[in-house]
Amino acid sequence: MGKDNTLICHVSGFHPPDISIQLLKNGVEIPDAKQTDLAFEQGWQFHLTKSVGFTPDSGEEYTCRVRHLKNLKTYTWESNM
């Protein structure tokens, strides 16, 4: 907590390649996130990574929201502290 870090969301094994990733702090998208190019794997599967620098603070919620076709999933970052 309180130290510079990187929030990373890596999504793999999906097809078709219609996907979006958002990195959020308390439900608001974090600006200046970097996204890799969509990469192709064997078996017509794809992977994609999005990351952003952040400084985690207690009481704040950091999440990765992934939309693939009509599916929407949210993953919450949890500190080991």
C-alpha cells in the first residue's frame, strides 16, 4: 500500500476477438492505461493484456472489467497486506 505498482489484466483463450478491457478505481476507468496488440494463439484463440501504473491505497477498490461479446466479468484486485 502507498507504493507505486502496476495493475495488469491479462485475458487469454477467447474467440472471436471482439473484447474490451477496462481498469477501474472505485468503478471509474483509470486514464492512460496501455494495451498490447491483440495476439493470436493456437486453436483460433486470442490473448490481450492491459496495464496501468497506480499507487494502491487502503479503502480503494481496483478492478478489471472484461466484456467479451455479451459476457461481462469483473475481477477485483486484492492486496496481500
